Amino acid sequence: MSLFIVSLSYKSSLDEVDKYLAGHNEFLRKHYDNGIFICSGPKIPRTGGIILCKSDSLNVVEAIIKEDPFNINGVADYEITEFRVADYATGFEPFLK
């Protein structure tokens, strides 16, 4: 199991991005509910967002990102960074299962 940092960068105005925010939030909830997403939130300043997720493969993460309304509607670009957890704080264990 690897962790992935998904970095979204908006390529449209915030007014355009906000048109798809409700759908994006539903997308996030779906993948929190299925145990793939660990945490997410907007960048500061609001130029995009970050999603931390876990998966067995980059291909799975790429397929999930294709479902995001921000991606479908072309308002964000995505950079995915895979990493292997080498160490972690006490209490983080449940996120690694």
C-alpha cells in the first residue's frame, strides 16, 4: 500500500471552479466512504487543493481522479506524487491499513 499526494491547481477562475464545488465535494465524500481518501482541503491561497489518499497502485488513483467534476469540466490540473511511508506519528496506523 502506498500513499499519494494529489495536488490540484486551478486553471479557471474561482467563479468557474465554484460551479463544480458541490459535485467535487460529493466526489470527495464517495472516496472517504470507500476508505481511499485520508484528508483533503484547499491550498492557501486558494489556487487549488490537496488530497492525501492510499491505494495499491497509481493507476487506481489516476482512474479515481478522472471521476472528479473539477477534472471532467477542465477547471483543474492534477499532479500525483506516490510515496512509501517510512515513518509516521503514533495514531496514524489506521490510515495505513
